[in-house]
Amino acid sequence: MKLPRLIPNALRSLFRRPTTRRYPAEVRKPYAGSRGEIVNDASACILCGLCARRCPTSCIEVDKHLCLWVHDPFACVLCGWCAEVCPTDSLTQTEQRPTPRTVRQRTELHPTPPQRPAKPKDA
Ligand code: SF4
Ligand code: SF4
């Protein structure tokens, strides 16, 4: 670009609103249907492990014996597949972008697995 054209452009830019947002201080409202954060309602999770088996990035771990459900948001690509396969709908995908973090932190939940029905006593 030649200098005579550059100067008016630079001057105009000084008085224009910025064309980008100061993310994460300014967050844009998500579009309807945006693929956002994964949320697990521990009270409805039965620790079946389907979400962990289907996750393409292996960012979910489920241990039924330890009553543990773990999600690593740093490895999650927000595909939503885990929420689609969850049989109890305890996993949902919101429209909100995940909160930006500087420290790697996993989400750990301790759902209570359903109890097996007691065996009927012999008559
Ligand atoms: S979140 Fe859903 S799919 Fe994953 S272990 Fe719990 S019930 Fe199963
Ligand atoms: S949204 Fe996709 S990548 Fe993220 S936990 Fe679910 S299945 Fe895995």
C-alpha cells in the first residue's frame, strides 16, 4: 500500500470503534444452537461410562467403583457427542463458551450409582 493511501486509513482507524472484542473481558452473546460447555448433573448420572467410551478425545473418565466422573475441559473439542449418547440426559451441552482458564483443571464429580434391587427372598 502506498503511503498517501495509508495515512488517511490510519487516521480513520484512530476514530473508529474497534472491530474486534476485548475477549475474554468482553464476551459475545452466543448464537442459538452454539456448541458450548459440557455440564453434568451428578444427581442424574448413573456412571454407565457411555460418554467416556464415545468421547473422541478421551477427555472423560468414569470409574464406577470409585464413584468418579472426570472431565478435562482442555482436551474437550465441544463436539457434543457425549451429551447425545447419555442415557439419562444428565450430560448437557450449553450454548455458553467454556470459561477461559490459565490453569489446567479437571472437573471431578462423585455421582451415586443406582443400587441394585434386593434379591427376592426364597419363600
Ligand atoms: S454422564 Fe451420562 S453417559 Fe456419562 S456416565 Fe453419567 S449417565 Fe453415563
Ligand atoms: S463434547 Fe466431545 S470432546 Fe467434549 S467431552 Fe463430549 S464427547 Fe468428548
